[in-house]
Amino acid sequence: MNDEIARWKSETDHAISAALDEQGSAGAVLGPLADELLSPLRDVSTGGKRVRALLLLAAHASFGGAHAPAATGVAAALELFQTAALVHDDVLDGSDTRRGRPATHRRVQALHQERGWHGDAAAFGEAGAVLAGDLALMCCQRALREALTTLPAATAHTVSGLFSDMADIVTLGQYADMRAAAAPLAALGDQETEIRDVMRAKTASYTAEFPLALGAALAGADSGTIAAMREAGLSLGHAFQLRDDLLGLTGSPAQTGKPAGDDVREGKRTLVMWRAWGGTDDEGRAVIAATLGDRAASDHDVARVLDVVSRTDAVRWSEAEIAAAAAHARATIVAQRPTSRGGAALESLITMAVDRTA
């Protein structure tokens, strides 16, 4: 099964590269200038785990898998959508790194500085990264268009509708995330519902809900099966985000590609932090309040926050939520009677998504 997953990943990588090559050919009219955005964009598009694409392809295999080339194309489009989200996310969050490299806006900013151009280098970098993210969305549409042209009309219509719904939900989810982070920190204890809504819209939707639904739709599954796969994906996406939140607090920079405690400096409102806030005392809340959202916080300050979190039940509680959500996803998928091949691949991918260290 691991060989098949590796093959799916390789085919998706090839489809992504082909779409980026086509985009590069279109941009060649601008000469080397185009590479100033396309080169960092290609770097962000390279090296990911491809969880979304693999879930889509495994779901496709689970229900007959009659349109493998088209499924690979849609999987590539999904990953390019993820690339756009990452580039834009790094601008919105002010992140310095992505997958162990400088974030796109930092690379464009450095170009401005190296060449001695006029104006604010940081603002130029952010504007350039917004455009790079837009280019990733355009490349996503390029890959999606090519895939849809090979499908029966009814299937293409269903897939296109699902992809559009996903894009809208994720974009609104990003705004919901910004809105939650803008609320006074004193409100954190009352933000559980708001945080869960952000997790559902911003992450679960395009991490697992729609990848599983798109794979089923590409295989010609009926509407009831597609709806069930969306339900399974919401649970799996919830588990995936909670694991991400734990890694954002305690993960190794060598494995995550981001500085330790970066989520603390960015002020992210997560269920882990919500649980810790409610589970500590006034002194602990004062420690969190003094550092959460402070981008200049020292490693010592971040360590103090992590110590407060560790002295509550937040980590154990989050692990229990992850286990329960993953179990619900598994049960919902099994109830749809996937093929043995597709079901085994989905089981491997669920384990990879929730038990990861990066």
C-alpha cells in the first residue's frame, strides 16, 4: 500500500510541475522578471506531504476509480490551492519561514533590499507575495480546467461545484481566523465555538472534507456517499488541525520547519490555548496574556507559556479529541463500504495525518 501512496504522490508532483511549467511558459513574455515570483512559488509548491491530494486519490480508488488521470489533475489543483493559501497565510500571519525556507514575502523583500529599490521593502515583499499567491490560484485553475475537460459533463459539474464551495469556505475561514485573533485576549475563554468554526472552515474543509468528497465524486459516487465522505473529512480535518496546534506549541523546528512556539508569537487562538486558558489560574493567564501575540517575545517568554499549558490538561484533552475525531472519521468511511484497496490507503493516510510529528 505504501508503494501505491508513493506512486500517487509522484504522479501528483509531476502534475503540479507540469502546471507550473505551463504557467512559466505563459510568463516568459516578461523574461527573467517573471522568475522573481514564479521561483519562490515553485519552492513553496515543492516538498509538502500531499495529504490533501492523497486523500482525494484514495477516496477515488475507494469507489471504483474510473477517472485516474482526471483525479490526479484535480489532486494537483488542490495542492496548488494549498500553495496559494500558504503564501497568503504567511503574509497575514507575518511568518518568516515556510518549510524551512524564508517565506515568499521575505524573499521578495530581500530582493528589494539587495537591489536598492525605492520604497518600503517590507511592503513591497508583502505585495509581491499577494501576487504570488494569486498566481498559485491561477495555476490551480489551470490544472482544474485541464482535468475537468476529460470528465463526463455531470461528473465535471459536481466536481467543479465542490471545488468552488471549498474555495469560498476556506477564504471566509481565513477571515474568521483573523477576526478571532483580533478579539480582546480576555475573551479567549468564551471563544470555543468561534475557534471550532475557524477550524471547520479554514482547515478541515480543504484538508480532508472536500478532498474526500472530490475523490468520491470523481469516481461517480452518489450524493449520499459524497455527503458521508464530507462528514468523515470534517472529523479528520478537526483531528489534523488539533495535531497542528499541538505541534505549533511543542513541535521540533527541525521537523516542522518553523521556529518553536511560533504560534504563541503569532497569537493564534487554538483549542489547545483555549483549554489551557480555562484550566489555569490568574497567574497562569497573566503569563499567557503577556506573551501571546507578541512577535518580539523571547524564547524564555514562550517557554513560560508552554510551561503554563503543560500544567493544565490541555494537551491530554486535545489528544483525546484527536482520537475521538479520527475514530469517527474511520467509522464513517467504513460504513460507505470502500474497496479494500482504497480503504486500506485511507486508513494509512488517516494514521499519517493524526500521528505525525511535523
